[in-house]
Amino acid sequence: MTYMFSCGKGESGMSNVTRNHKDNVFCLLYREKKNLLSLYNAMNGTSYENEQELEVVTLEEAICMKMRNDAAFVIDSTLNLYEQQASVNPNMPLRDLYYVTEELKKIAPPGRLHWTTKVKIPAPHFVMFYNGAAKQPERMTYRLSELFFREEKEPGLELVVTAVNINPGCSQELLDKCESLRGYMAFVEKVRVKLAAEVKLEEAVRQSVNECISENILEDFFREHREEIVEMGIFEFDQELHDRVLREDGEAIGIEKGIEWASLVFHKVQDGETDNIIIAKSIGCAPGEVEKIRKQFRI
């Protein structure tokens, strides 16, 4: 079954949309259909060989209102959204909800929703490939319902993301099955080892690209995109960017605490408690915070 999307593909199986500075090596690698098909097969235990059975539908900023994801494609009546993350991201289900909404708008334009017959859509599947420094399980799931203000026994809306740890020592069976993913992680590890040895960033990335070529690790890919990968790698591994993300994470933790307090205040008031001082003592915050929360949310 073919679905109509607005992102064009060239003869090489790569999107015609101009790349931008936010692209990374993972995105570039999996713009090639053969690599994407190989990764899908490795993830699902399938053996598809015909690249034409896979339709790339990755969102691009140029045409999709500032929204872009790493890799999205339709195959065998499934819509697959793949993301690579170097940081722990429990908000991935919400991000994927934004992404899949945009995808489904292209598959089933709003006008069709008034039809009296069912509008069929491919079944969505969401995967996040994690290769950050923080220790994480080999596999875990993130659920949209985990982000709700309060727990729901039967959520009216759910979205599940499978997080796959592809760092050394993890997901070896998957890496053995997928040459492109194995080669990508070999490159990442080479850069990390060099940075740990205090090699300058640009030189670390350039040396790693050259080593991959000489060691026949995705040789054609690294040879063809050498300068582009060096530029992307510098952006990806930039320590200043990493530090900025850490600072933003710290701010986000403060916001998260405020959300937690708001939820607790809501439940206390629902249970009949109206004294701000008593509520504050029971949830571990200042009475002034309780007062602000109750005013803001009209509790």
C-alpha cells in the first residue's frame, strides 16, 4: 500500500530536501534507504530486501513548520519513527506525539475525517536509540501517560516509545545484525576515546572518519560524506553545547519539581484539605509556593 507524502526522494533513495545545520551523522546515515531497511530488519527480525517497499517520510523543517525528526518511514502498513538521543529523555513520547500527528495529517488530510467509512492508517511504532554517557538499561519503555499530571488506570491516550541502548556492551545482538548501526557506534566511540585523550574536537572527528575509512567501517559512507560528517561531528560533540544542555536540564528539573508540587496540591485540595500551611508541610514546600500554585491553577 502506498501513502501520499510531500517529502520527495531522489534516485539515490535520499530526501531531496536541503539538509540543515541540525542534521547529525545518524540522520545522514539513515537517509539512505538501504541502511534504514537494514535497521528495520534488525529491529523486527524481518528480511526485506526491496528498498522500494520502504517509503521515507521524515519530517523536514523546510516544509513542516519547524518540526523535524531523525528518521520516519512506512513499510508493511506500519509507520516507524526512529530517533537517536545522546541524553536521557523521558519526554520522548510527547515529542513523538507531535511528530506522528504531523505524519498522520499527511496520510489522512482533515477533510477525510468526515467520511462515513473508516480512514485506515499505518500502525505507528516508536524507537529511540540511546548512546549517551549516563548508564541506562539495555531496553526500556517510555509512556506518554507517565507525563500526565495524575496517574490514569486506563489512559484515554497512550504512546509507547521503546528505548534501545546501543552503547558498548549493550544490544550486541542488534548491532551484530545491523552493519550500519555497528559502524555508526564504532565512529562515535572513536571520537569519544580521542576526546578523552584531550585531542582537539575537529581533529578527533577528522581522525575518526579517516580511521573508519582505512578500517573498512562504512567506508563508502565516510568517504562520500567526509567533510559533511566532520562538520556535523563538530556540532554533535561540541562540549559547549553539552554544557548548555546540562544547564537547561537543571532548569527543567526545577520546572519538573513545580509540576510535581502542583499535582500534590491538587490532590490535597480534592481530599478536602484547604489550609496552605498544612498542605505545604505535607508535600515539603513553602506555604507561599502552595498559595502561588492555587492562584495559578485556581485550585
